[in-house]
Amino acid sequence: MKKLLSLTLALATLSATCYAEQPKAADYRNIMSSGNFYVEYEYNYAKKILAVQNGKRMDYTMLQSQPNTALAALGFINPLFAIAGFLGGGEKKVPSTLYQDGKYYQFESKKKATMAYYNQLDDPNIDPAAGWNMVRVKLALPEALVTFAPNDVFNSFTGFKAPCFIESGKKTFGKKEFNYDKYSTTYNNMNGQPMYKKNFYMLYDLEKGELQSIKVMVRVGNEEEREADEIKNIKITGELPEKITDIPEGCKVYAVGLGDINDLVQRPVLVENYSKKETEAK
């Protein structure tokens, strides 16, 4: 009887070990639910930084390569992110998009930005070529990282929901072994029938226990999994670099064009000036 009880307890412990998330997963959720966090990662076509602080959200997008357009066309990579990535970017540490106080900003450089109020983004007169329809997507998290921030308000603009936890264990990718947590989301067609499944493998360093990368694998029906995407060089912290969510000093901000006379004569209206002289005057 004692041996049976011991065996039962051992199996229960083993089962709990196999199905428990990695310890860092809880830490990342706490950080990203705090309202102040910094996320840095490389995602398919770009290096991205998202800094969230005191109600402000600043995105930096540095383009690196072309997205996998074939997988995007099939729906395995959300095309919104592929498109949004190409609407910003450039040199390192130049912000691409900012939200603060009900206003959205898009930066051409550190010295020039255009601003639209939240209720102007869907105005039919706004320039469609300027990418304002994607500005909220650029400030949202990729689907895999929604795992740690299921209640992030910007998830509503992408429609991403946190995938379900499946299992944990050890797995080798390439020639390196990782601790992993597996999550999964099933996508249905218009009739509610399953079309394909996305599996997310969160790969954690064996020694430090920190998240290193996320492999996004796709399974269609009974086919074998195939890799659709990878998020790598991930950094998640509650410590934000100084001024990371600030509009750069010297930046002039112009009002978004809505088809008025200023647009016709190509004379944008200056609405905010962050030059040192103007800032000191305030």
C-alpha cells in the first residue's frame, strides 16, 4: 500500500512538472501587466522595440529583411504586421510610432512627425498612403507575446488572443537544447471548421531560464508541423531606458492632413514644437 501511494505521489509530481510553465513565464506576465514595460525582439522582417510607460506607447521599427510573403498570403503570418513594418523604421533608435493622451504620432525622423487624434484615424479624408490605418497595429504586440499580456488594450486592434498552454519540457532546435513551453491556437473557417493550428514554442535558456526565442509552427490537418515564423533575441523587462517614450528634442509635429486647403497648397500646420527653446518657454 505504501509503495502504491509513493508511486502515485511520484507520478503526480512528474505530471505537475511536465505541465507547469517555466518560472519566468509568471515574471513576464507580471511585468507586462504592470502598465510599464520594455519589449525588444526580432520578428521575421524587422527589429522592434515597444516601450509602454505611464499610458504612453512608443514603437521603434528597424527594417532588416523582406517578410515571408508566401506564408503571409496563406494567413500563417498576420499580414497586418508585414504591412505595418514597412510603414516605419529606418535608423536605430528613431521612433516610428507613438500614442499618448489620445493622440497618435508617426515619425519621419527625429526632427519631424505628424499627429492625428484617435477619432481622426477612421476619417475618410485622411491620406490612405500615410499608413494611419496601421498605426495602432504597430503599437500592438505580436501574437506569440500576447501569451504574456492577454489583457493588453491594443490586442483589440489585432484581434490576437492568448494561445492555450499545452505542455512543457525539453526540446532541441538546431543543435541547442532548450526548456520550452508550448501554446496553441486553432483557426477556423467561416463555417467553424478547423483550418489550421498555430503552435508556439517558447524556448528558454537552460542555465538562466530566460526566454530566448519563440518558434511559430503550423499544422494543417494531419500534416507534420512546419515552421512559419520565429521571434528571436527577445528581451522583456520592467526597466525602461531613460526618455524611451519621449518625443525627441528638436522634433516639430504637424497636424495630419484631412483634405483641407492646407493639404491642397501642401502647407502642413505645426501643432507641437519640441525644440529646446520652445520647451524651456513652457
